Amino acid sequence: MDGSAGGAPGARLRTLDVAVRSGYSAQQVRDLERLGVVPPAAREGNGYRSYTSVHVRALRAYRGLAGAVGPVEARRMLAELRTASIETAAATVDTVHVRLAREREETLHAHEALLAIRDEADPPGGERDGDAMTITQLAEALRVRPSTLRFWEQEGLVAPERVTSLRARRYGLAAVRAARIVAALRGAGHGIPAVREIMGSLDRTDGVDDALLVLRRRLERIAARSVALLRAGADLAAVITACGEPDVQATGESDVETTAEPDVQATEKPGATAVEGARDPG
């Protein structure tokens, strides 16, 4: 599919025309209009919907944005872009690029940390007293709060020793390594259940390699999301620059090409989900 919406900018389009040019079914076009992804369609005198290339652009932009941030957030963002200033809309899209870059950076750091942990050797003669750390020392080393380490302990991710009559926590070499891995995985965006599963695999010979594979797959997903956002770029730019412009659809002007015709329900793509109540024309 090429990057243009097809047709003259002011040409009137039927629901089926928009469906063909956007890659959605006619019912999906109506649903996404209802959800605010595209501006409300104009209505012809006979009550049928009439769209323009702006709607096609918005739907294509939604597809890419949904691939980058998920459909729920993409719907919210596009609904906001329709009423935002150009500066605000552009800044909103910029935040998505920044977020993806940050996720990629955090995952790369986690990957590097796991490589270092896998490759480092135990100290000669085994663990020494100087290798152990208090909860405060470990929290400072990992740049987390002591309460975070206690939470990880409650979740079974890190198992410190307890010494002295005050039951102060002492983290040996194995516990320090485990805490470093947990910190790396959490920093890369993994939830507690995923981290627990990975930590449970570390007792195996290939445990760290499994964790590295998880992070590499995450990097691949981030790359795919970035590509989806890039593909949506031209259409997002068209949506943003259309913000604040007069709504040519609502004017009902007769000096633009008119192709609006009654939609034929039977010609919709198979599998379209009917979520509207009573069918209205178009």
C-alpha cells in the first residue's frame, strides 16, 4: 500500500472506499469513528456517511500508532490530536519516540548486565566476608530503595542471610548477583511474574542464557514497534497538520467531488464485528 490516501484531498468517500484504502473493514471504520479515532463523518442529505482522505490518513496513522503503543493508548492519543494545537500534537508523538528509545536503552543495559554476570568468575577461594553487603550498601549499589529489596525478598526473588540478634540482612555473593539480575530485568520493564520465572531458571546451567534470550526478544519487539511508528509517520504528520483547520466535511459544500453512496452491508469484509445497535445509513 502506498503512502498516499488516494483521491483528491476534498473528495467525498463512502465507508467502503475508506475501508479499501485503509485496510480495515467497513464495520471497523464505523467502530473506529465511534471511538474517536477519526473525526465524525459528514452526512449527506440521504443520511449516508461521507468521508475524505483525512479519515483514511487517520486510520492508517492509528494502525501504526497501535503497533507502537497498543490500541487503547493509540485511540486516546488520536482522539486528543484532533483537538490539539500543532505544537502539542507534535510533542505527543515525540514522547512515543522517547519512550521507545528509553525502553531500548534500559533493555540493552539489562542485557549488558547479564552478560557481565554470566562471564564474571567467582573470587579465588570462594566467597569472602568482604564480598557480603548490607541492605543499605546493596540498595545504593543498585540505585534502588531498601524497601524495594525487601519487596523482592517477599516475592521470593532475592534471598539474603540474616545475622546478629537484630536480624540485620546480609547479602552474600549469590544474593548480590541475584539482586543485580532482578534489578536489570525490572529496569528493562519485566513484571514480577516474568522476573520470577526467569530467576527460577537461573539454577540451570543455561539459566542466564535463557534470560538473555528473553531480553533479545524484547529488543526485537521494541524494534518492531519503532518501525510501526516510523511507517505511521507521514500519516501522523497529515493528521497533526490538519488539526485546527476548518472542518470541510461539516460544511456540506457542493464544490467538491461527491462519491458518497449508500453502503451495502453485504459487501463488508467477512468477520467484521457488529457492535453498533440499530444500523444507521452509511
